[in-house]
Amino acid sequence: MSTANRLHDAIAELAGFNDDPAAGGITREVYTPTYRAALDRVAVWMREAGLDVRLDAVGNLFGRWAGTDPGAPLVLTGSHVDTTLNAGRYDGVLGVLGAIEAVHMLRSDGVSPRRSLELVAWAGEEPRFGTGCVGSRAAAGHLERADLDRLCDRDGISMAGALRGAGLDPDRLADARIDPATVHALVELHIEQGAVLESGGQSIGVVTAIAAPHDLRLTLRGAATHAGATPMHLRRDALAGAAEAMIELERLVRASPSGTTVGTVGVVRVRPGAINVVPGEVELDVDIRDSDLAARAGVVKALLTAAKELAARRGLELEATPIVEDAPVTCEPRVVEAVEAAALALDLPCRRMASGAYHDAMVMGSRVPIGMIFVPSAGGISHHPDEHTEPENLERGAHVLAGTLARLAE
Ligand SMILES: [Zn+2]
């Protein structure tokens, strides 16, 4: 079968593993029976590509092509096949099925890699349990056994419980660790999820750095008094204070010296939430990202200072609770150069760029040398049923991945 058809057919078939087709998109959360069925299908495709398949203690699926020098540190590539709710069909999936396609390409080109190649479908890249990338975090040694009881999904199911439900043993968490000395390099193929490549007319993005989030919750407490009977000068309105904090966040992010900082309040919880009551308590879930750690830290610090000042001025109590704080990652120059060389060898227009979204490669980048390959996302749309990448760009991504793997495995 031609490359184009095999990759397209596989992506279309995997899209059929879906817990909510009526919503129009794809819902396939990690550790559900639907996810497991999809993973079993991926394992079959891996075996058809001649790979030795194994599942680790947290459900990361690996497929290995032994190199001619099997003791040499290996080259790892992959992404994820779980989705968020009502999502698209390419996020993560391209990096797994595109890697299988890359193996077919290398085999048909008669390549026999010196280093072993290992493909992986990481478990739980999307944050079912509040934190994303749980599979790669386990592999990188960033998860403790206690975290598996602490991390819960929206129905209160812990990650440990979900693992047991999927036939896995949370007490074997340590077995999922990957010894960094055994990995020469990791490269992840992914859709861009932004519109930089499309607007620039390039078909390949060579990722040089991955931005990481610092997430925190700001809780402002005032007094939930009567909206009619409380004159303005006697109010302690938590929502008015939160609004001021949100505008201040936007101002600070725009003024950040790196020029790449982004800041978002994606969740606002207002209590009691009645039209005739002054809001007494508000929670803001704040996400601040940058590939420049110092710039990101500067915005976080300035936001906390501004929030304290406005809380004091408005008679509000302020509480700041940490959610997650990941380190941005700089891609390894030799991986960046291998990706660029592979794209140029195929005469594909490419550009160097930072990734604004985080990926499993960011988590593994704390332990092993990494790089990423991006292909364009139509309109920059992702995590949505309209997520789309042109078929020729999917194939180009797989081709560039194959060329990159061949270079890294020499
Ligand atoms: Zn993804």
C-alpha cells in the first residue's frame, strides 16, 4: 500500500475509537476501554511494521526495531493517542501513526539502523487527571506513588484507580522509569496547533524550544453581601478584584521582555453566583507560559505582587495555590540539525520555531536530548472537531521523521 493511503487510512480508522461520536469530535480519554481498544489496534500496526511490542506499568506502549548495535543508546520517537473531550483526530495520533509509517519508509528504503529505534504511544498526555503527560512523567521519574492517589479526574477517580481498572498495577510505577543513559535522542512529530507555519507558507516546523506552563490558582475572598442594601463604599467585591487581577495579568504578559510570554485565565469560579449578591469568593485558574524561564518567572512574581496590592486596597483576602510548574526545554542542537537536514533533503520549506504548547517531549527533555517536528494546523485550530492538517503535510511530516530517525540512528 502507498505511504499516503496507509497513513490516512490508519488515522481515519483510529478516529473511530470514540466515546462521544454524537458531539462531532473525538473523545478517547486514557485508561478507558475505548482507549485500550485503540491502543491494541496501534499495537497490531506496530507488529505489522516488524516491531517488538510491550506495554509498561503505566500503559505506555512501545515498539522496538533492534539496531545492528543493540547495546548503543537508542532513538525514541512517539506521541500520544489519547484525546481531550470532543477533540480532533490528529493531535498526538500523527506522532504515533506517522512514526509507524516512518518505519515502513525506512524498511522499504533498505535502511538498517545502527541504533535501535523505539516507538512509543505515551499514556495520558491530555490532562484527564488535572496534570498532563502522566505517562512520560512516569518514564522521566517525575511521578511518585502518592501522586497516583492524589491525581483525580472530574468524576473523582484517582489515577491509581484508573490504572487498576485498565488492568495495570500502580505499585509497579517505578518499573516505567526509563534510564536516560539508554536514550541517545528523542524526536516527536506533532501538529503545530497554532497558525505560524500556515501563515508563513512553510510545511515543516523545526522546533528549537518548548514553552512550559506555570499554573496557579488565585483565590480572592471578600464579603457576600446584599447587592441592593450594600452601598458601594462598604463592599468587598471579590469578582471586581479578580477582574482587576485579570487585566493586570494581560498588561504584564504584553510587557514581558521575552516577547514570547502568554498568560490566560481559563477558569473563573464565582461564589455564591447570584445576581443579587455581591460576589464573596472568586477562584481564578491562571496559566502563564514561556520558553524563557526568567521572563515567565518575572510575570508570575509581578502578578502576585499586583494581586496582593489590589487585595489589600479592596479589603480582600488573597490565597495563591500552586497547580503545576514545568521547566521549559531547549531542544538539542544535533536533533534540531537532523530535523532540518531531513526537511532540506526533501526540498521542503521549513522554519525554526518555539512550541507554545507542551508535549511529552518537553517532559522527557528534562532527562534526555530532544527535538520536535511540526506540520501545519489549518487555521491553527486544535482540541476541536475542526482540527485539520492537509494530507500532503501529514505525509511530509512522516517523511521528515523517517529522515531524522535515519540520521540520529547512524
Ligand atoms: Zn498532543
